[in-house]
Amino acid sequence: MSGRMRRVNESILQTLSEALPSLKDPRIGFVTITAVRTTPDLHQARVFVSVLGPKKKIARTIEALNAAHGVLQATLNRELRMKRIPQLTFEYDPTAEEAVRMTKLIDELAPADDDNES
């Protein structure tokens, strides 16, 4: 990824992170934007989000974010000085959930440190 694309992705991530709390949709839960991947032609940007809650809550949040893409794109247009603002699509990022699952598995398999201290 070029330095320019990295800066574009970081700018979009920061601007969207600041704009999310202003959305009033009750379907949107606790959301963290984890990454943004913009196509080189700036036509599309995939926004990866982490959502706390069960799968049903995650699905509703992703649906609400995709429904609010127009408002968020308008915010990007206002905040960023770019010729073209990419079309946003939101996708769930399971990385945090997988990290918690792996930590639990490691804790279950690893012997307790207290047993070794005597």
C-alpha cells in the first residue's frame, strides 16, 4: 500500500470515528472502527468495525451503519479535502472476538503459574 493510500485510509478512519457518536440510530451499538481499505481509484472504501454484543446486535449495527452511509459520506465530504469521496460499505471485523477466544483457549491449556511456585 502506498503512503498516499495509507494516509487516505487513516483520514477516513479518524473522521468516521469522530462522526459515529453523532448518529442517532438506536440500532447502532458500541462500535469501534478497526480499519479502512480504500480502492486505489477512491470509488469504494470498506470500513471494518468491531461491535460488542451478540450476533443479532452485530447484524443490526452493520445494517444501520450501511443505512447511514450517505450521512457519513457527507461528513467525509465536508471534513476531508478530496476530489472523490469513496462509497462506504461497513463490514464486521471478528479480530477482537477471535483474540478473546484464543486467549481463553490458551488460558485453558496453559498450566497455572501458581502450581509451579513452591
